[in-house]
Amino acid sequence: MKQRGRGGFVFRVALCDDDRRFLELLKERAEMFCVEKARNVKFSAFSDSDILMGMTERGEIFDAYILDIEMQDYSGIEIAEEIRKKSKMACIIFLTSHMKYAVGACGTGIFRYMMKEDLDRELPRILDDLFSHLECLESHYFYVIQNQKRCIKFSHREVVYIYKDQKNAVFVMTDGRSLYERTTLDRLYQALGSDEEIFFLDRGIILNLFHVRSVGDGNVRMDTGHEIPSSPGRIEELKRRIRTYWGKLI
């Protein structure tokens, strides 16, 4: 996914918008930001969403994407759905001219949303957050399960939720696996607690907010299709937390 450059990893970012003039402006502003911040980033611009969709279907995945929501052939949402089939790690940023689309797409594993009219004001902040996040993924947000039989390392983003099963914590993963570690959820939460996407739902469940699709009166629906019940009090606390979390994306 990444190449090694003189200053470290070179992150690869795909830009896709069928408005060629805006796409050129976006690429110009993004490259200017990276020069000013001395960041090693390679931007690839696509004015044809069909080309980027084809690359995605073949498994050619970038570290991050900036996608217009409304495009001919394939919308940004359709491309994002295909990206998520191949990678839970790639960061996706949606461009839109209508805030209603951003609000409607919350909870689909999107890193940020940006209004096109606010490009000059918002792009530097969003890119700063993006590259800081990618660097954290490279260095910090990994967890290791280690015992006498095996050692498994995975990213936080690969965890949908964690539940307690007798003396074990069970990690439910995005690829369908279940991983077991003999530990308490309290200890586990302390180990994961620096990640703002981790939420202790109740005594028996830890959620990854990145994968929350919707929150109802008595349950939480994850983007993998899992539905997790919870008490009314914790559901209300989750709603407050998820509003804050989603609010940072828009």
C-alpha cells in the first residue's frame, strides 16, 4: 500500500470528482499543503469514477480517498462501499455540495466530510487530521494478543466489538473471525482507552464507534450487521458520545 520515501512512508491518496476544474483545484491545494508541511504524499486524481471503481474491484487500495458523493457512473458512496469490502483501514473523505448527504451517510465508516464551498478553509484542517491519523495507525493503534501458543497483531479498526465470555475477552473482527484473550474488559479498556473510537457500552461489551451504523432505543446496529442490546442508560450515553464523534466528521 505504501512506498518508503526519504522522509518515511509515502501515503497514497486518491482524489475523485467528475468536475475536472474542481478536481484540479483540489489536487493543487492538497499538494501545496503537503509541500508546506513537508509530508510525503502521492495524490492520484480521477475524473472518471468508473476507472477508480475498477481499480478498487481489482484490490488496488489507497491509504485514503477524497470522493465526491454525487458523480456519474458511480457515486462516492458506491465506491466507498466497494472500498470497505477490500479494506477497513483506508480513510474515506466525502466531498459534497449538500449537507444533507453528509448527515445521511454518518455511521458508514467515513473519516470526514467536507463541503466543497469550504475547500480553502477546511482542507488544511482535514488533511492535517488525516495524516496524523495515518501516522498513528502506523505506530500506535494496534493491539497484540500473545500467549504460549500464538502472537496476533491487529489494528483497532479491525475490531467491531468485544464481549466477555467467562474469563475471556472475545474480539469480533471485521473479517468474521473471533479472537480470544484471557483478560478482563476493564484491563482491556484501559489498554485501548487512548483511542477515541473505543466506547465501553456496559459491563459486558466494548464497541468500536467507527463501526456503529445506528443507535436505537434498546440496541446498537454495527456496519457488519451485528445488533447489540444495551440498557437505556448506556444507550443514552452512547447517543451523546456518537453525536460528538459524528460531529467531528462533518
